[in-house]
Amino acid sequence: MPDSAIIIPSILNGLTTGGLYALVALGLTLIYGVLHIINFAHGALLMLGLYAVYFLNAQFGIDPYVALLIVPPAMFALGYGLQRGIIGRASHGRDENILLVTLGLSIIIENLALFFFRSDTRTVDTPYSFDVIEIFGAFLPYPKVVAFVGALVTAALLWLLMSHTDLGRAIRALAKERKGAQLVGIDADHVFAMSFGLGVACLGVAACLLLPSYYVNPQVGGGFVLIAFTIVVLGGMGSFVGALVGGLIIGVVEAMGGLFLGESLGQLGIFVIFILVLIFRPTGLFGAKA
Amino acid sequence: MADTKTTKTNSAGVRRRDFLATGAAALAVGITGFPAILRAQAAPVKIGLIHPVSGFIAFSGSQCRAGAEMAIADINAAGGIKSMGGAMIEAMLADSQGKPDIGAAEVTKMTEAGVHGIVAGYSSAISLATSQEAAKTNTPHVVDVGVSDSIVTRGLANTFRFGPGYGKVAEMAVANLDTINKAAGSPAKTAMIVHEESLFGTGTAELLSKQLPGIGIEVVDVIKHANPTRDFTNIALQIKSKKPDLIIPANYYNEYVLLARTLRQQKIEAMGIYSVLGGAASNLQFVNEFPEAAELIMDCNHWYDPKSEVALARRKAAEAKGLVYTYEVFLAYNAVAFLADAIDRAGSTDQDAVNAALASSTWDQHGMPYGPTKMVNGQNEGAQPVNTQVQKGAIEVVYPEQFASAETVFPMKM
Amino acid sequence: MKSTNKLLVLIVVFGLIALAPLLITQESLLNIVIMTLYAALLGQAWNILGGYGGQVSFGHAAYFGTGAYTVAVLQIQFGINPWIGLAVGGFAASAVGAFIGFCTFRYGLRGSYFALVTLAFAEVLRILSNSVDFTGAGVGLLIPLERSAANFQFLTKAGFFWVIWAMTFAAFLTVWKIGNSRFGAQLMAVRDNEDAARALGVDAFRVKMGAIMLSGFFAGLAGVFYAQYFLYLDPYIAYGAAISVESLLVPIIGGMGTLFGPLLGAAALHGLSELSRAVIGDAPGISLVLYGVLLVIMVLFVPRGLAGLSSHLRVGKPATPKTEEGKGHA
């Protein structure tokens, strides 16, 4: 049994880690909810975002948080182009084609990164890398607290965008009823690409907030994909609130699993929750009825 | 397969990529003025280098390849295999992508293309696959890094390992720790092991937790973690609550970076951080990037002999090329040089002769703290890890004494 | 193609493949044939459930790994001959299929929900195999080297060839049989429209259970073969995502729900991979970039898989059933 004194710090830490997970999952839930795409390239795109942040820092001395002004827009453009130029064209209306093409893209992106950036693990050194904030006797690393707040803000912005803008209404209409939306004059290809671009832009935000407490190498994305899928399912596909709450829950489950079952076996908790939710409540905690 | 066909001429049939790699070295030799006629007479000696240069362990794989290629360039520049009329060594390169099945398939291709010896695999899983495939044709196979002891205990007559296995490393880690601890008046009484979940971490941790009680150090907890572990705060909290005198990590670089950073954030103080097979004190990248976090950390790992001229010259040459001088580089370098020496002594590329020469090797131009090579069942008995410590931003060997470049500072918090 | 013709083609194709060890003297080439057959076996296993049954699985490593670990554990811990382990491995994997099927089909999971839950099951098995002693945990299992046919460790590649040839042929014959059976008709009816199939009195649950158990069985055989061919297993090799991806890549590239799709897909993927490695130099990763590019190009231009292409050329209409057509983007 773990020492009871560390349970509270562990939960608090799990929450902040969960905030990071939620950031990665927000983009995924948008893409999944609207395009119904299981995007295998999500991890590879996160990795690209992390490299962008890294090089901005290493070459131009731009702080990762300042990079928030640069990386997400660039990632948006990339995502828009990928969906419009490749993924949309390759789908031919079939799920399995999207699966293959995003898989192909992830192989390409990861290995191009390997070729150009080499396989070294890189980290950024910021003045606040080692700073902590003390809450209830727990030392919470400053970058993770920022990421936690960032996740809240990003989720709120996405929610505003979806509910209060024309684009958001078009996206929701398209997600619900494709043919009907097209009948009323929505340019489906454009809106799909906008959604994919937004999803990838979320990864850009995640990259800026993640790198100060993490590292980047060509394979780094793989470690986040599965967990992001878990969160999306747990929260309900397409739900931003769900992704946020799901991320926090998974963060805490992971922390508690690690504490009570051991760090390796404790990963089991995440997948068991995943399976149980899928079986008993496949629409997730905040998902619309299927 | 067209790409594995080979002919006697120097370049025509050699796989294009191999030629590209070795061609440059050969060219360099040509320019420095070795008699061209000599090279034309001697058929090249082909050494296959199989490393995971893509995939999850790509960093270590590329480091291995870089070290091995340096060795080949050096040997060729010094006149090639002398007993064979100055035959040049030609590298055949292959990428195992981190997968044992691909590694084994590359061995098959290479043996058909007439490879004379193979240096592989970095990971234990891949080394197991490549060595047993090479054994089918009795092709000499030198393992560069794979630390699992099963690699050399299977009775394969073609398989040799120049560096130590994890059995030896764990034994030395415990023995050296005992000496260091006793010299300081035995302040350390408890330890906590934090290891990664695959073969090397698990195997090492098992051996350590069995042997540490024997030197009066109680293992208060063993924490096994996944690769990747995205957050180490939980582990740091557990360390904090158990307050071990020593923290003993055995994990890969990515996880080590996060662990070390988290230990600092959580303000955890111990008498020592003592890594086995990995860690800050055998990783120049870490020391350069996190000098404060690295200070006074100790490792028991592969390292070169800091008093050896050969070793220092090699490090300088490697760093001049922009390489970070990690243990993969010099272990792979030595694996190739060890094989080349055996071919030289065998005077031919006959497999039995080379295997016999490998088995009876007394080669000592390795710059490692090993002494002359002594192979027993394919394992170099003299191979051993050493203890290193980060002191004032540099990696110093602190134990055993005959190789030490500095005194041990222990405990690290006064 | 009529079904008897298909059988004829199948027999001829496997007859021709059987000439491989007689014609090919290079072990490395024979190895490519072996690995292609092995991929075809894995892909055909997936195809039974995913192609014919419409239940896309992301977790076939669960069955593959169970087959592999079964044969290894039986040998190492109990000294049981691997030939017996072969059968046990297949059935053990089938049992895992039954368990996963029961947990998911009973609750009506479909589409991407089913896909994701299979992925999670494979991960659970990977974590468990990493934690319990009898699978060697993270250290893995090394099958002792004792080369003899009686020990399922052949001295030559030809021996392994015959084993994988026979197993793959058996899988293809089974799938041919499925295509002509009442069970197969029901399975495809469930795939095309589960509710309509139910209305016609098809017991969808039972049919899907049959498919997942058969699928698991053949994937388990592939796992046993892998274990005996390479003699070392660890949790990532056995239950890692790479195997799950390979099992779905092969039939999707080749043509889902077609008899020959997995063979075409396996040949194409191994061909692409060998080609990109031969063409490209040894710059780390670049051959994989080319592999990825070829993959994307194939999806762009051959969207119905290779089997769809060939029948498209021949008779001018797609061979793949109208599974996903008309469902729009989803």
C-alpha cells in the first residue's frame, strides 16, 4: 500500500497530466466527431508540432509559450492542406481507405523526421523547466500547471467556436447529416478541411504546452495516440467537455493505477476503463445518443 | 535479389548503398596515397553491420552504425587487413528497423552476398535473432551491445560478445557500490530500484534486488515502469515517501531525462543516484543539457578507459565528426575492430578459421578497461563496466581504481 | 468468378507457390516467400472477421500473441512438443476470440467502437504478459535452440516453407468454403446490413462469434509460426500494435472480403517493402518514407484493393461487396 500522504499530491499531479492528455485528445475528438475519421497520423502530427516548437526555441530563442502565436496557425494550414489534398481525395467514401492513408501519412512523417531531424531525443531548456508551484503540499511543475489551464482555455474556445460561429454551425450540420448540409449549400470539402485543420491546430497548442515538460524525438507521438483515443471514447466522440473531463479522469486513473498496481501494470487501469465504457456506455460520458 | 548479388570487382555488384558508404572511405584512402595496385589485388573483406537505424531505438542504432563505420574507416586508412595483402574492409549496411525478424532476414541476404562477418544488433532481442540466423551458415557474428546473457549461453560457435552482459554488469555494480559505500563509512543502508519494463531493465533489476541485500543494502521497493512513461511524478512521490538512501535507475534515455527532471522538481534528496546500464554519468548529451541535474550522479555502465591513449584519440575523432560519444559508439567500434583483428590473424576469411581466431583472441587495442581479450564460450571474460560520476560537468571514471580519473564523491549531499 | 472456378484458381496458385522451394535456391528469397505467406495467413485471418464479417479489428495481436505465447510457454514451462503447441496455440487464440467476441458482440458494439475495443484488449494482454512470470514478463521467452523437424525447428528454410504453406492454404480453403456456405452467406448478410439480416432470422451474434473464433484461430497459428521461426518473444513482439496493423493492412490493400485479397496484399506489401529497400540507399528511414508514399498512392488510385482492381479490369464491376459504399464520408 502506498503511503497515504502521497495520495493527494498524486491525484493533483494526475489532474495536471490529464490536462496535457486532454489537449492532445481535443484535436482528435474534433476530427473524429466531425469526419468520423480514425486518424492514425495524430501522433505523427503532434510530433511535427513538437519539432516546430523545438526549432523555434533552438534556432530563434522563441519561448514555447510565445510559439503559441506561430505553431497552431501553421499546424492549421498543414491540416487543412492534408485533408483537402490527400486524405479527402483518398477516402473514396470508404473508412478503411482513410485508415490506410492516415497510416501511410504517419509512416511518411515519422521517417522524414528521422531523416531530417535524426533520432536524438531533444529537450528545451526554459527558465521555468524546473519551477514548481506548491498546492496542498504537492509540488506541481509550473509547465504542467500552464498546460492544465491551457487545456481549459482551448476547450472553452472550441466550444465557443462550435456553438457561436457560422463555421461551427456548418461543422455541426455536416457532422450530423452530410447530404442535408450539402443541400443547403455547405461546401463539404472546405468544411471538412477546416475541421481537420482545427484538429491539427489543437495539436499545435498541445505541442507548445507539452514540450517544456517533455521531450521530442521522431517516435514521441506514439505514446500519446492510444491514450488520446481512450479519452475521446470515454468523453464521448466529438465532445469537447468530454475530452476535457475524460483527460482528467484518465490522468487520475493512471496515477492511482501506478500507485496501487505498480507503474507498469497500472497502465491496465486505463484500458480496463476504456473497455468498460465502450461496452456499457459506448456513447461516452458526454456523447450524444448514437 | 539483384541487390544482394555480388561480384569480385570492387563496386559493380555490391549493394549500392554499401558502396556509397564505403566508397567514400576507400576514396579517402586512395587520396592519402596507398598503392592502388595493392587494393586491386586483394579482394575486399565484407563486414555486415545490422543496426536499428529506424524505429523506436533508432538513436542507439545510428550511434552503433557510426561507431562501426569509424572502425572500418580507421582500419582501411591504416592499410586494411595486412595478412591478406592489405584487403580493404567493405561495410554492408542494413537496417533492422528494431525488429528481430527483419534483422534475421538481413543476415540471410548478407550471407548470400558473401559477407565474411557480421556485427549486430544493439538490442538483445535482435542480437538473438541475427546470431542464430548467422549460426546456420557458421558466419562469424560479433554482438556489439545486446546485454542479455542468453545471447552467449546458447552454445552458438559463431557468436561472440566483446562487451559485458548484464549478469556481469549487475555483479560489478553491486561489488563497486559496496566498496564505495564502505569507503564512506557505510552511510547507505537502503535503495530503491526504478527500471524500465523490457528485457534489459527487468533483467538487471532482478539481479540487483537479489544481490544488494548481500552487501547490507535493503531494497525498499522496485518500481517497474512502461516505455514510454509520460510522467514520473508518481514514481518520484513514491521515492519521496520511502526515503531510500540510494536511487538506482535502469532505463532508457527518454525516461531517464524525465525521471531526473522530476526528482529535482519534487526536491528529492538522496545520498546517491546510481544508475546501472544507462544514466547521466555515461551520457554526454545529458551532462551538456542538464549540467546541474547531472552533477555527482553515478553510473555503472560501459565506458572507455580514460587512461588509454587509444580511447582518448577515438573519442576526439568521433567528436570531431559531430558525434555524441555514447557507449554505443565505442562498443560497436570495438566489435568491428575485434572481428577485423581476428580476420587478420586468421589470414583468411574462412569461417572456421575466423571463428577460431575470435575464440582465441588476446586483442588489446580496444581502449576499454578490459585487459587483453579472453573469450570463454563466446563471452569476453575481461569485459566489465566501470563506475563513472559527473563531476564539474565532466564524466569521470571513479572506480575501479586502476582506471579512475577522479575520486568518488559519496554521499553526494553532505 | 464461379465458386468452383475460384477453388480451381486457388489450387493452381498454391500449387505454383509450392514450386518455390524447388525453384528458389537463395534462402533470402525463400524467406521473402515465407514471410509473404505468413502475412497472407495473418491477413486472411483478419479478413474472415473484417472482410467477410464487416467487423474491423485493430487488435489482432491479441490472437497472434496468444498463439505465440502458448507454444512457447508449453515448451519452456511444461516441455510439451511445439507440434502439439501448434494446435493448442490455435485453439487458445480462438478462445481469446470467443471471449472478446462475447464481451463486445453481446453489447452490440459495431464499427469504430468495435475496432477501438479490440485495440484495448490487445493492450491489456500486452500489459499482462509484461507482468506475469510464466511469460517471462519483460525479459521475454527464448525457445531453446534444438534444430530438428520433430521439434518444429527446421534446419532449412524449406521446412518452414512447407509448414506456412500448408497453414496458409488451409486458411484460404476455409475462406473459400465460407464463401459458399450458409454460414458465409449469413456472415455477409450481417456485414451488409445487420438489422435486415436479423429481420430475416439470422442469429447475428452467433454468426459473428463463429467468425471471430475462426479468425482468432488462424491468427493464432500465425503467432505459433512466428514463435518457432524466430524463437524469441516479448510482450511488444507478441501483443504490440505492429502485428495488429499488419493484419489489417494486408487484406485492405489486397481487397477486403475477397478470397485472394490477402495474398495479393501480402505480396504487394512485401514487394513494396523490398522494392523501397532496394531502390533507396541506407539513409535511415527513407526507404520507409517511400513505402508510405507508395501506400498512399495505392489508396489514391486503387481504392478497392488489388482484388477489386483485377476484377474491375476483367468484368468491369467491383468485386468487393457494397459494404461501405453510400455511407458517405463515414
